[in-house]
Amino acid sequence: MDIANLIQTVAIYALPVLYAITVHEAAHGYVARHFGDNTAWVQGRVTLNPIKHIDPLGTIVMPLVLYLATSGAFLFGYAKPVPVEFGNLRNPKRDMVWVALAGPGANLLQALLWGILLYLLRGADITEPFFIRMCQAGVLVNVVMFVFNLFPLPPLDGGRILVGLLPYKQAVLVSRIEPWGFFVVMALVLAGVISNLWMRPLMALTYTFLETVLMPLAMLVR
């Protein structure tokens, strides 16, 4: 492993990753508070301070170890989940959908903002590779988080959205998966199921959506 290349990669991805996880988690807490649950707010988790959301093992150690072990071919990490007491929500089954959607929604918005910044840099004839690559990393990181977290299996956001949308009996059955959901998701990731059948097609659709939305700006800065 080229140490210089590793340091450069970390420098490029550090800011996009920190913002991606911080805004994602804060968005969950903010929307939960809006619908009646102050748990995250009381614990100081509705904040843009990344230190409040970083899990030393999941946010720092695990991604670095996986990057080194796989030469950058496979990365995985996580932040400290924002605590949400769904029973405190005014309409738990309905409102949990909005709380769960808030995190991926925040990532999609950030991907759009990084894309805007990328076009603005190009429009200003700023060609410094570090800044261009950081913007591209910002789009990629947030698209990955957006799509991955929407996978319909608890404890991922997509699983909670599914529980909120299903009829009561089916929702209870799906929610029972949550204690083992992390291990099921990891097994599906390692088997390539999520990558091939979920991530790639939905990431392609997300990039197409972003390119369509950004098309007027792209034409303007040419």
C-alpha cells in the first residue's frame, strides 16, 4: 500500500465523509423532534458537530482497516445512530417513515450540493485536482450512503421505511429481523448481492437524476 496515496485519499474523502454522516444523523434527530420525540435533541445529537456522531470503531478504524486490507476495493463504516424513541412520535407508524427518510434525503441533497460546487469550480476555471476530486468524492460518498441506507432491511433506514408502510402484521414480522439485520446486511454485502442487485442499478439511477437536475447549471457554466 502506497502511504502517500493513502494520505491523499484520506485527505480528499475526510471532509465529504464527515459531512455525509453528520448531516445524515442530525437530520434523523431534527425530523424526530419535529414529530414529537426530543430524545436526540436532549442528548445533543441534533448538531453539525461531527464529534457527536463519530463512532471510533465504525467511522475511523473499520474503514481504514478495510481500505488497507482490500487495497481500496471494499469500504464499510458507520456512525453512532441517533437515538429515536418511536413511541414518542405523534403518529409512530407514519412518522417513523419521515424520520427514516430524513437521513438518506440529507445525503441526496448533499450530493446535489457537491455537484453544484463541482460545476461552479469548473465554471470559474479552477482546475486544482484536489478540489475537483473532493467534489467528486462528495457526490460519490453521498450517493452511496443514500442508496445503501434505503436497502429495505432493518436496521437500515429503508427497513424502517418498509415497516412504516406495511400493514401492521407484516410490519411486525419485518421488524423482528432488526436484532440480526446488521449481520444479514453484511452477509449480503460480502456475497455481492447488495452491490450487484441494489447498489449499482440504483446508484446509476441516482447519478442520472443528479445529472438531469444539474443540466441547466452545466449548460450555464460551459
